[in-house]
Amino acid sequence: MPSSSLYGKKKRSSDTVLKILINAAAAITVITLLGIILYILFNGVPYISWSFVSTAYSETNDKLKGILPMIINTMYIVVITLLISAPIGISSAIYLTQYAKQGRLVKAIRFTTEVLSGIPSIIFGLFGYTVFCILFRLQTSILAGCLTMSLCILPTIIRTTEESLLSVPSNYKEGAMALGAGKLRVVMGIVLPCAMPGVLTAVILAMGRIVGESAALLFTSGLSYNMPKGFFQQIFASGRTLTLHLYQTAREAASPDAMHIAFATAAVLLILVFLLNRLAGLLSRALRKG
Amino acid sequence: MSISMKSAESAQRDINKNKVKKGLAVVLGLISVLTFFFLPYIRFVFKNTTYIVSGFQLATVKGFRVQGPELSGLVTIPLLTRISVIAGALMAIAGIVLLLCKKPALAGAAYVISGITPLIVLITTSNIQTAVTQLNISKITIDYLWPAIYVLIAGIVCSVLSLWTQGTERLAESIFLVFSCVSVGSVIMITVYIFAAGAPAIMKIGLGHFVLGTQWNAEAQLFGILPLILSSIAGTIGAIVLGVPIGILTAVFLAETAKPRVAKLVHPAIELLAGIPSVIYGFFGMLVIVPAIRNFPPFQNNTIGDSLLAAILILAIMVLPTIVSVTETSLKAVPQAYREASLALGATPTKTIFKVSIPAARSGILAGVILGVGRAIGETMAVIMVAGNVANMPSLLGTVRLLTTGIAMEMSYASGLHREALFAIGLVLFVFIMIVNISFTYISKRGVQMDAE
């Protein structure tokens, strides 16, 4: 029958193989991800307790095996880094999208932003160590780590903010300008508020990167686990973040107990990163709707 | 009538406001200059002797006579310190003059330079510190007194004020511009400092001995990094060979074959994979992949588990999200008409994917692969936990040390030439990354041009 050649499904073996390969690849990706996540959570969550997140840490004292100092250090680094980097990144994005005319400078800014996002964090670490720790004499301190990290996350902030600024419909701007508002007024009063979910997404993505970063902080903010005494004292002192704590405890772990600490730290870290990731996803969805 | 009067009034008010800003900038600038001449700028404490020096003295005095426990000597002030201190004062004067000559933009620039000079002084005086350490004095402190901080703040405030006289709009634009130059400045700084820190060791060891030397032994002062370079390359190639097919096929799944509902579930998984910190990958590798390799029957007696293979497996997982997301984006950018034309000619959907969609998206896919190469070469913390970190020539089941892990392992205790050699490894890594980066920029640009056609 003629219809069989048109509508009958003629299976080809090569097609089937390729289809299986495609599905297998997707399955490998998802299973790997689930495997890692479940392995960490399954082994880590049982050891997370209130005392684990609320006590100090000591290598010698068995009663002090908490991660409070690392949580505080991580928070300090996140907040200070964002305080430095967010204004710079958002201003850059505003300049690039609202003010700049195509020219050499804009090309240079775009090129360097791209280069900056490709530089591996260990190079940032070396740079931060030579410049912030030694030349600026900050020693290994949280502040030096923050300055280094603010360079690391600058491209993330610039690019994501830029995208959200560009997505603001131009008739909003034109309307405001037609009403006689100056350029600054338009940017600050119309464009930036409209792009706010996108800007927040950028900031949250950057937070995720800071929380997960380790190589850039290894030489700059150091590995000390002392309990922070005060804000200003602490930012000039060395302090390890959650990631570096995990690295250090995992490498030095000799007993099962030490391994439990590493697992629990990894689980805390993973949960933190997930929450930030989820928040960024929700915000960007809100932006797409709005 | 009344309207024009009002605007005249407000214009008068604007002029008055500008006069205030201008006056304030001039006065603050003058104080800055006076500070430089008469107020203590910096304090040196060498063991027991204390010197408090004004900026003028710092620029003119030859040096400090310092008495050490064994040696005594003249510690000279670096030329750059002198130049920058003088520049600080000169630029403040220039700012005042330019402002009075009604060149506010130039005045702003001059003030900013004057404000930066204390930072340059801060950087350059580290030479003094090393000079004193050579006299066997261990206890030295160098303090910056408040006038130095005043110069810094006044420089910035004056520059803002003088730009402000041109109106808020211009001020805002200048501030945005200055901030957006931060990324340009930091890339230049990073390049300069990585080269400055890495080049001396390469000079001392010799480029050939350094890059082609096969022995890395810090105690014996042998610094050959060929094993590190080859291991890095082997690790990267392995990760790409494993990661690219899986990544591309996963992207095909997401962009072409999956039902929207399934794709919606898988897509966030890729984002999560990208968000997991590298230490967690390393931790997972250390506890799961390394023992698996150690206990895998065919390998059992040949390996301790920490190996190039473990590094390759971890890196392959880590480059997946990069490759998947870039490939997916470029597959989605392929015009639907291409696919429809192919299907209309009787090609099967699978054939269409492999003969039409993927070739059409190839420049985007290539860009994704290069991005993945960059990630794999630069990855440190995950690899350090699984690779074993012995500087062997790469073999699949043997322990290896990569460029990145070489730096991270020894930085904390290295000193002298050893430390310089680590910075030189950083330089080699940086050169690798720049090559990857620039080829990425080139290829993604070519992709855009092709799309435009």
C-alpha cells in the first residue's frame, strides 16, 4: 500500500542507537548530579545539629567541633565583597547600557570583562596575595580575601545586570524623557527600578560564587579558625570560610569523627548554595513575568 | 514674566551653589598641599628608633641611618616613593589652578591622581621594609598618619566637587565611567603583577630548564615543570574527551528531543551542577571516585587511587554544565526553518539533529568546548583532593601534580626561589588561560558574524 511508505514507521537502527545515546547522556548527567547531592546530604545531614552550627572550632579540643567561626567569616566575606563589588559592577552595567557610545573604551571594557571571567580563581589568589596581602600590607586577612573576591565576581555582576537593564522596554525611558526628566533621573528612577529583580539575581548569583569559592581565598583570607571577636578586629585577621574548612578537615581527617565534621560542613555548604540558587531562579522568573 | 524671573532666580542660585562647590574644592585642595609640607605623613619605627616624617621630608631626605644588631646602614627611600609624594602635592596644586581656570574635568582628574598617591606611597615603601630586614632588624612598623589619609579622602572629595560644578548629570556619568574602568584596570594590574612576580624565577632558572625540566624538587632547588604542564594538558584533554560527547548529547536532549516537561526538570539540574562548589566535587571524588579506582579489579595492584584518571573524571563532571548550557543556547538559536526543510526532505528527526542542527550550531558548540577547556585548566581545589600531587610524568593510574595544584600545595610554606618558582608556574598558567580566552573571544565573535549572514 502506498500509505505505508508515507506513514508507516520505518525504524532505522542508527536512529535508535543515536536516540539511546542521547537519552543515556542526559541520564548520566542527571544521575551524576543526584549521586553527588544525595551522597553528601545522606552522609552529612545526620551530623548537623544546633551545637554544630553554634559552637567554635578547635583542632585539639574534642568538645569544640562547630563551624560558627566559619559561618561568620563566610558572612563577612559575602557582605564586604558585595559592598565593594556591587556598586562598581552595577555602575559599569549602567554605563555600558545607558551612556556608552560604541567606541574603543567600550570595546576594552567588554573585552576585559570577558577576560576577567575566564581567569581561574587560583590566579586571582596569587594576584590578591601579591597585591593586597603584601603590597597593601593587609597580610592574610578577611579584607584581602574580600578585595580579591570582588574582582572575581565583577564579571558576573556586570553581565547579569547588563542583561536585565537591556530588557527594560525603551518606551519606558522615552516616556520619562518626554516628560522632561534628565538622563540620570531616567536611569535611577525608571530603568534601574524596572530592572531590580535582574540586579538582585546578579547579586544572589555572586553570593553563590563567593560562598563556593576556595582557591582565591586560600592564600588571601587564610585558614585560621579562631572565633571572631569583633567586626573590625576580624576583618584584619585571617579566617577560613566554610569551603576552606571543608577542604582542610577533609584532607586532615584521620578518624571517622573528623570525617563526620567534613560531611556535615559539606552538607551545610550544599544546602546554602541550593537556597541561593533557588532564590536566583525565582527572581529571574519574576523578572521574565514582570 | 514671572516664569522668566523665576528661572533667572534659580539660575542665580545654581551659580551660587557652584561657587560654593568650587570654593570648597579649592580650600580642601589647599589644605591637602599644606598637609604635605607641614604635617607628619608617615611614621617609621625601626626597633628602637622612631622617625616621624612629613611628606616634604620624605621627598627630600636621602634616607634613614639605622642601627641594627650586627650591621648599621643607610636605608634609602625608594625613588618611586619620592616621586609619588611630590606628585601628590603637585597634582593638588594643578587641580586648584585648573579649577580656577574653569577646566573642571581636568581638575577632577588631577585631584584623583593626588588622592591616589598615598596608596602608591603605601605600595612603594615595602622596599624600605625589605631593606631594613636585611640589616637584621625584625621589628619594623610603618604607620600612615592621618594626614596621608586626609590627602586620599580630600583628593576624591575635591574631584567629585569639581566635576559637580558641571552639573549632576556630568558628575554621575563620570562616576559610572570611572567604575566601569575598574575591570579594565584590574585586568591590566593582574597581567602586570603576574608577569612581574613570575618572570624573575624564569630568568634565574632559565626558560628552557623551567619549562622543559622534568624534575621538581624544592630541596634540591630543581624547578622543572614539564610534568606539571603535561599533566595539566593530559587532564584537560581527558576531561574534554569524556565531557564533550556527554555534554553535547545532553544539550541535544534538552534543546531537541526532550518533552518540555522533562526538559523543565533537567534544566535546573544543569544549573545546580554549575553552582556546586569545587571543594564539594573534590570531596566527593576523594571519597567515592578514588576508592572506586583503587578497588576496581583490573587496576587493583597498580594504583593507590589518587591518580590522573580520578582528576579526569572529576574535571569531566565539572566541565559538563558549561558545555551543556553553551551548546543548548546555540542549538536553540538555530532557525526552525532549517529543521523543517530537512524534515520536509524526508530526513528523520535524529538525522536532522546530527546533520543539520549540530553543524549549524558548531561555532557555538566550539566556544562552549573552549570555555570548558578554560575551566578544566584552571580548576584547583577539586583536583588537589584527588590527584595525589606528586610531580610525576602523567600516567593514567599514577599520581600527578597539575599546574594549579602545584601552586596551591606549596604556597603556604615556600620561600626564596621556591616561592618565586611558584609564581612562575602562575605565569605559565596565566599564559595558557590567555590563549584559551582569546581564542574563545575570536571564535564566539566569528559565530556571531556567521549568524548575521
